[in-house]
Amino acid sequence: MGKTLIIGASSNPERYSYLAARKLLKYGHEIELIGKRAEVIFERTIDTEKIQFEDIDTVTMYISDKFQPEYYEYIISLNPRRVIFNPGTENPEFEELLIKNDIHVEESCTLVLLETGQY
């Protein structure tokens, strides 16, 4: 099983990206984190640069569509199996680009997918 990359990771326990990181780890998924601030959560560093991570299966988005264009080429270069657009991050332009690059798109909630065994 490949890793999950959380884009928009945060050390704020009230943010959904934080809750997703915690739950992904609880369910045994490996994670990588990219966010605005270099912080540490769950003994993992939140990177602020677009690192060419290996073996990314899923990218889960926690940034609004207006901040996503700078990540288009980066995410496509990682060649993930899928990208999850959590509520509030939907982006038809990017979704179309991903589909053209044979990357599966899901408009869903990572937390719900994990809770319901659909992740």
C-alpha cells in the first residue's frame, strides 16, 4: 500500500487535515505532509517544499481551489493513483487535468472514507 500525501497539513487539532493525519495513522496508513509551516505532528515533519516523495498512492487536498494551481504540476509529477478533494476543496479545472493524466478523482471526505472502510 502506497502512502497518502496531505496537502494543507496543520498542527492545529481543530483542522480537518490534522484529524485526517491522526486517523490515517490510526488505520495503519503511511503519510507525508505538506503545509504552510514546518512543524511536527505525530512525530512527522510538515514539509513546506514540494518534495518528490516516492510511492504516493493518494493525495488528499485540504487547501482551497485558489491555492491549488501552484500544485498542479507537482501532484501530477507524483503520479498518484487518486486525488481526494475534501469538502470545500473541489476544483473542476484541476479535476479535469488529473483525469486527462489518468489519475482518479474523488470528491469525498477522507475522514468519512476511513470511518466507513472505503479508503
